[in-house]
Amino acid sequence: AVVSPADTSSAGAASADALAAQQQEIAQLKEQVARLSAEISALEKVRAENQNLRAQLAAPPAGGLAPEEIAAAEQARAEAMRIACINNLKQLGLAARLWAGDNGDQYPTDIVCMSNEINNPKILVCPADTSRQPAANFASFTDSNCSYQWFLSPPGSDREPTRVLTRCPIHGNVGLCDGSVQSIGTNHPDWFVQRDGKLYLEPPPSQGR
């Protein structure tokens, strides 16, 4: 058989195309690994912050305090609880992003789906919620072991940054699909807008985010 120059050229072009496609796929995988590694690092940082806050909340108050000092200590304790709650919602947002990385960039429809990413069900109870106890593990987890509302039905992704992902009904902290947590309190129900069965946080322009 005689191989013509055209056949050789065609084979070379096909080989070059295959190599280029393979290199592009490798680059995309490297980018995804880098993104997930960064999100895991951020998740570990937030977990460490939560552990420090829990230690502060568990520490007994010093004796012999004046009434003003007791009031200040209670105020500081309440603020620590609010910050710990924000960190819980940040961990949930990061867990959703990690889960989405393995599931077509779509967030899960419920919290239990993310049990591998959450690691510890303790973060599902707001520190100011005295009516609930954290589950020992996800095998025993029920809705009574969670303080936070989950709003991803139908499913969503980070392509809808202002869509509400989670909310704490005690503090009014709101986790959004872009991974941020907005501390807006409980006095602004008019900032929530529902479209096509989805809930969005849209404060007035003068308020910002």
C-alpha cells in the first residue's frame, strides 16, 4: 500500500487535535483540584475559628464582676454566638461548593447529602439555639438536630449569587449561593424576593450587601 502525503498530513492533524484535547482536559482538572484545595483550606480555617469560639463560650465567667462588667460580658457572649453562627453558615456554604464540585456544579437539595463534606453535625445547631442538641453523628441525625433553614429546592449553584442557601431564624444570618453570609438581622423580611420558586436576598440599593 502506498501512503500519500495527504494521508500522513491528516493523521498528524488528528494526533495533534487529540493531544491538544488531552492537554486541555488536564488543565481543567488541575484548575478544579486547585479550586477544591483552596475551598478545603478555607473550610478548615472556619472550623478552627469555630472551635476557638466554642472554647470562649464554654469558659466560665470570672467571679466578682460589677453589674456593668456582667452586662458587657453577656453582650460579648451574645456577639460570640452570632459570629459562631455566621461561621457555621460559612462552613455549610463551603461544604455545598465542595459537594457541587463532584456533582456537576449543582448544590445538593438537602443538608444530609453533604455529610462527608460537613464532617461534624455540631455546626448544624446555632450556639444560641437552646431548644436543640447536635446529633452525635449523621446516622442519628434528624431535623430536630438542625437550627438552620435550607432553601435549595429546586437545586441551585453559585451561578445565582444572590439566591438564599441557608438562614438562621434566631440571628437572621443568611448564607447565599456565592458562599457569602449576610448578617441582616430579623427585621427585613421585605429584602427577600421569591421568583420561580426560588428565594433571593435583594436589599434596597442604598443598603448594599
